[in-house]
Amino acid sequence: MPGIDKLPIEETLEDSPQTRSLLGVFEEDAAAISSYTHQLFQAMQRIYDAQNELSAATHLTSKLLKEYERQRFPLGGDDEVMSSTLQQFAKVIDELSSCHAVLSTQLADAMMFPITQFKERDLKEILTLKEVFQIASDDHDMAINRYSRLSKRRDNEKVRCEVMEDVYTSRKKQHQTMMHYFTALNTLQYKKKIALLEPLLGYMQAQISFFKLGSENLTQQWEDFLSTIGTSVQNVRREMDGEVDVMQQTIQDLEQASDILYMPDPDPSKIPINRNLTRKAGYLNTRNKTGLVSSSWDRQYFFTQGGNLMSQARGDVAGGLVMDIDNCSVMAVDCEDRRFCFQITSFDGKKVAILQAESRKDCEEWIATINNISKRIYLSENPEETAARVNQSALEAVTPSPSFQQRHESLRPSSQGRPKAARSSSQSSVGSESPALSSLSLDSLVAPDTPIQFDIISPVSEEYAGQAKSAGQGSRTNPFGESGETQSEESEDSILHQLYIVRFLGCMEVRATESADVIYETMRQILAARAIHNIFRMTESHLLVTCECLKLIDPQTQVTRLRFPLSSIVLVATHQENKRLFGFVLQTAGGRADGQPVSVCYIFESNNDGEKICDSVGLAKQIAFHSEMDRRASEKQKELDKAKEKQQEELSKQKQIEKDLEEQSRLIAASSRPSPAAADGQVLVLSNSQSEDSDAGEEGRKKGESDA
């Protein structure tokens, strides 16, 4: 019938607070119908009892009137007229008694039976289904809580399978019970009309039959009216039967389509992840602190409304604001006691929420949805298309171009000859546990009392700031400790430029640098420390990978926050399970007082797969390695050329010395012969050069004699 609201059977599996609120309205309506039906039943029961009493009283009256003539009154006389009149009355009253008896029978069949059947069968069925649904809902909540409490650290396959099977069974039972309960409540809207009209129709037909002997015209009028009412009742019954058939078919279709949704963690290959959502709703577990260290988890219904994240308890009428998620940051976190957790931090960092999804698919969809809302994509005309376009652009921005990959394919490290500084292979990072970790203790990787830095300022930045201060006293530097001219030249000379969006998680000093296990242990300690101390704010930066260094650049001012020389990076790897987490070990020489090198492990989170960043770092180190080999080869060639030039100069000097000696010998020989002019008493005058040569020849001669 038009105007009848229905409970949506299609939304029974989601079981949202809105559906529960609408269910509460129908339950209140059912309770009101039950109360009103009970009162109407009591009134009709009084009519029926009164009619039975009237029929019995009329029969008794007729019987007494018939026995009047047998009575012997002490003062009574022989009054035949009175007796005859009373006999006539007795006959009429006896006929009336028979009519009242028929009326009582008709009231029992046409009035009391429909309302009694509605009260005892339909309303009790609603009450029974309500109790069964409540039990099924409680069982489902218990199964979900048990499933949510599965420990990631102590994962037991048998227990997990039992818990997931329990969730499947309880969810299926709740879904089926809820669908039948909704069908019964929807049907009640029709049955209540029938339950009200049929008793009244039976009552009026019984009364008309009772008064039919005395009022034909009145009976004709009531029959026309009751005929119309009867036709309407039949139409309602036919419509109800058709609606029941449709709802039964809907239940069958939903049971078949929802079978894969009963499992709490469905297969992602069967249900793909949608990363272009700008609205999402569903149940999540929220973490609430109960003490300095302890915390509790509550299950609530969360939904997005514009740029706000709302939550609503099951019994609440409306939802409440959790936080403003415009310009917020969201990331997956590793909780000690829960799986599929993610963290939302407000734009000012003052409010943080840790939530747990039911499955990995649900967790990634929530993270993608909040990221899209944080970028205010929901304000566009077509949010999903805009989100898909933005996500594709972001993916292309951090993916190397094919031409660059083809140009430097020969420079990529091979699988056999990868050096220690390159990233560890994907097989070792995905494996269960490396042999190195089983043979080494955790203390040999990271010291127990090593301090952790969670902010963007690190010792390497202070070192480079000091170097810039000492080396660039005559040049102007920016307040972040870098010189723009040197770094711009360095970036222009590099043939590799790869930009990624990352968030700094923390860094700490490590001991071992031979295995990627030191990065995994550092990740575990930093994430655990963040969870214990409630440090969830992270600084977002752009990571620029070049052939000389790694740079952390401020996305707003484009100023370099930190600079890591590529030659000092000795190890880089991604997390074994969460591929968005990656880290590298930076080794600086002479950092300690005893001159020993210091190794610091830096941990980051990227917006996409961290293996791409590790591949870029490995490629940069390979390019730098080949460049260094070429530079050394060129320097060696220059040294050989210089040696040849020096040898040529030595040969030239030796020849010049031999020539000078020959000239000196000639002059000495010339001076030792007697001169004809001297015999005549004349003096020979030598020039300055000749006198000097003679002196040098004399000294050389004396030196030769002394040496001899």
C-alpha cells in the first residue's frame, strides 16, 4: 500500500547505525501496535463475553418465562392472560436467545479469532525474532571482538581459522536472522491493517445478520459498506502476498551475493581495492587510553561527512565529530596488539586517532579515502574522477621515466654482483627470517639504551651546518644550513633526479651494518617507541635521489633540510611486510672520540612502494661507482702523463748539463794553451761570461779532484 515505509533488506549486512535507528523506529511501532492490539483485544473480549452473557441471560429469561405457569405464588391468583402473555414473550425471547447464540458464534469466528491469531501468532513471532536477532547480534559482536583481538606477534593458524570460521557463522546467522526479522516487521505493516479491519468486519457482519430480521434497508446499507471494506481487505492481502514473495526472492539473492562478504578478511583478488573514494562508512575499532600505558578498543560506526570524520554508537540517533580531516595526514601503523591499524593526525598535530579496520582491504580503502578528503577532492564536481586523476599523477611523479631506465639499464646492479651498499634483494626482505638474524642477537644490531630522534633534526644536519659555517664564512647561507650555489651546481651535474614523497619516522645509532636485519630491528624499535610514547606527528618532505647524495627538501619552501652523501650510505632496505616503510644506514667517519666510525639508521615512510626508492638509491650508487671508476682512471692517466713530462724535463736538463760540461772543457783547454800575445808581454782580457765559465770550470775541476 502507498505510504508504508519499509526496512531496507539490502542494508542488513552492513548493519549501519542508520539501519539500526530505522529498525528501532519499526520496533517502537511494533511495540505500539502490540499495546494497542492488546487493548483492542480486551475490549472485543468484553464484547464477546457480554454477548455470551447476554445470550445466556436471554436463554435463562426465556426459560424462566416458560416456567412462570408452574410457579405457585402464595398470593398469586389464576391469571391465564398473564401466563399466555409471558409465554408469547418467552417464545420471542427464546428466538432472540437463539439469535444471540448465533451472534456469539459469529463473533467468536469472525471477530475474536482474527485478532487472537494476530496477537498470539504474529506479534509473538515478532517478539521471538527480536530475541533471536539480539542473540545473533551479540554472538556476532563477540566473534568480531575475538577476531579483532588476534595477536599479530603470536599468530596461531588454527586459532585464527577457528576465529574466522566463528565470524563467518555468526555473521551469516545475524544476516539471515536480520533479513527475516526485517521481513516480519515489513509484513507487520500490512497485517496490522488486516488485524484491525477483519475483526471489525466480522463484528459488523454478525450484528447485521442479527438485525437483518428487523431492518432490511439498514442491512442493505451496511452490506454495501462492508462489501467495500471486504474488497479493500482482499486487495491488501493480495499486495501483502506479492510483497512477501519479492522480499523472499531478495533474501535469496542477497544470501548468494553476500556469501564472500561474511568472511572478515576477504580475498583482495575477488574484491578489488578502490583507492578513488571520497566517502566511506563502516565499523572501526578506536583506541582509547585508559592509563599511562594501557589502552582499550571500542567498536563504533565511522563515516565521512564532507571534510569531517564522524562516529556513531549503535544506540545513538546521530553521529558526533571525531576530527577535521582537511589537510590531515594518515598512515598505516604497526600496533603491538592489533592488525590493520592506521593513524590519522590533524593538520595542526594536536589531535591523533588510531583506528583498526576489519581487513587489509578496508584499511587501505580508509587510508586512500582520507588522503583524498585531505586534498579536498570531495569539493570538485566529479570527486571520483578527480581522485583517480590525482592518484595517477602522483604515481607518475614518483615513477622513473622509461627513457631514463633504458638509458641506464646497463648501470643497474646485477643479481650476482650487488655490493653491500646496495639494497638487499627482495627475496631476503620478503623471507620469514634471515640466517644472520638467527645467529646474531638483537644487542649486536642495536644497543638497548640507544636514544631515538623523532624530529627532522639529526647529527648529520648539524655536521653539515658546521661545515658550511666553517667553509663559507665569506658567502651568505640560508638559515637551514645549506649553500644554494653549491647544491644547485651539484644537482645540475647529476644525471639522476628522482623525487619521492616521504615522512620521517626517526633515527638511531646502530652497531652492525652488514645485514638488512639492523634496519628491520630499527623499524621495530622506532614504531614501538612511537606507539608507547604517543608520538604520531611526522614531517613530510620530498626525497631527492641523485648520484651524489640524498636530499630531504621542504615541500613548501623547497629548502634542503638534510643532505646525506651517497658514499656514506652503506645499507638500504624496505620493511618485510609493510613495503611503504624503508630505511638506510649512514656511516660517518671519525664521529666518536676514539676515532671510530658512527653508523646511524634513518627510517622513513613513503606514499607508495618503498622498493622503488631503494632501487633508485641502488641505481644512484651504481652510477656513482662507475663515475668514480672513470674519475680514478682519468686521474691515473693524468699522473702517467705528468710522469712522462717530468721524465722528459729530466732528460732535457741532463742534456743541458752535458752540453755545459763540454763547453767548459773546451774553454779550459783553450785557456791552458800558451798565448802568443802573452809571450810579447801583453794581457788577455776575458769577457764576463767567459770569466764565469772559467770560474765554474775551475770549481768543477777542483770538485772533481776532491771527489777523486
